[in-house]
Amino acid sequence: MSEEYEAIIIGGGPAGLTAGLYLMRGGIKALLLEKVLPGGMPLNTGRVENYPGFPEGISGRELMERFAAHAKVFGLPIREFAQVVSVSREGTRFAVTVNDATILTRGVIVASGTEPLKMGIPGEDALVGRGISYCATCDGMFFKGLDVAVIGGGDSAIEEALSLANIVRRVHVVHRRDTLRAQKILKERAFRNPRMDFLWNRRPVEIVGKDQVERLVIEDTKTGQREDLPVSGVFVYVGNRADTGFLGDLVQRDPAGFIITDEGLATATPGLYAAGDIRKKTLRQVSTAVGDGAAAAVGLERYILATQQ
């Protein structure tokens, strides 16, 4: 016999946890499914300094632990290591296939976030986990006292580079442009850090190593000249992608694969909502994810109440 809930939330980041809190507080029987552990992308952020209410800043991990604890106060059940395989419409309900089971629900909020993009260069796939990482907060300690490269120039790249600078001997920031895209405060900190240097107008073309990363081959974007950069680790921050394949044709997507919603965060399918980084939007921050989660939950609650039989 299949399980059944009034609402299913897919994803346990700030949007999903907020949605769960709001739904349970509104009397909607909900279940949150998280493919790994609750927290989402903020778990990889050393320090969050722009979330209101924390003037001294707070670690991303602690902030998300508080989110999860708050949602559990209202009784939200959180199922960890629950990989959603597909979502389909079954009459007036949705069938959510997770791992090897099917859960029926009247409504769904997709808040599954994004995944890091790979560079797609020789050596990358072979050396993932052997010097190549997409999370400095997770793997930085493995490179204590060593030289590493950080690929990218946005907020994530510079935040993680600053975190690494507290651990490693040297951080080489490799950026394809001649200026960083990160926030001003992050740039200022990075430029002041004596353990960081910047390789402008460079792009990675190959990662070399037998059993571990030994060097990164970079190319000058203006001259085409290549050079070897001896490093023990390469941390990649070149963007993120939205994984929405499990939704089939239930949603409309933009060219990058992000879900298109209306102002109430409803998708093209009644009863299906999207919140957080997974949807098409101009800003992806913890604060905007929280707003999305609240709005999607209120929208779904109203939908459920209006369609009760």
C-alpha cells in the first residue's frame, strides 16, 4: 500500500525547509524528501553575513541546522537520502517515486536546488575525489599546507577561496576575465589576503595527475599561450545547473533548464509549485529562497483547501 500525504516537498534547503514549516503550521500534512542531508547549498558556505537577524554572521551549517530544527518544531517529517526518481500526475493526485517506493500526494513543492557545473576538460572526471572538488568547505582540510587552484570569479568561488586560504599554503584564483564578479566586500578581502593570488584572463584546459592532481594546465584567453600550474587540488566554481528531468513535461523550463513559475510560484501543472534556486529568477540567496518557500507553501495550501473533496 502506497504512503499518502497532502503535500510533498522535494529538497531540504532553505526553500524546502521554509515551505515545510509553513505547511505544517497551516495544518497541511507534509513530508520533506531530501536526497542527501537537510541544508542544501548553504552547508558549503563557511559564513553567511547577509541574512537578516545575524549581524555577526553565522556559519552556513549552523544556520541550516536552525532551519531544520525550527521546521521539526511544527512536526515536519524529513526523510534523508530520499532520491526522487520521477513525479507524475495520477488523476487528482501526484505519484512521487522515491528510491524504490511511490508516495501519493495532492500537491508538490519542488525545491531541489542546483548542482555544480563541471568544466568538461581532460582529467576532470578521472580525478574527481582525488584532488578535484566542488566544495572547499567539505574537502579543504585534505589540502592543509598545500597549493590549490580555485576556478571562477563569482561569490561562491571567492568565498571558498577565502576559506581555503585559512588552511592551505597558497590559493591561485584562475579567472577567464580580468576582474572578479564577486561582491565588493569579498573582493576587498581576497585582494588583502597574502595567501591568494590571481591569474587573470586564464582558463583551465587540462588537469594532470596519475593518482592525484599534480598540475593544472591553463591557457591565456588573449594569447592562447599555455602554462603549467603545479597544484595538489582544483576547486571548481563555474556555475550551477538545474536538474529537473524527474518532472518530465509537468513544468515549463527556460533555456538553462530552470522552472518557470507565475508570481505565486505555481508551475504549468495545477498543484505543482517550485521554490528556491530551481526556478527561473534573478537572485539566488538564502533570503530569496526563504521567501520562495513561504510563497509556494501558501499557494499550495490554498490549492489544497480549494480542491478538497
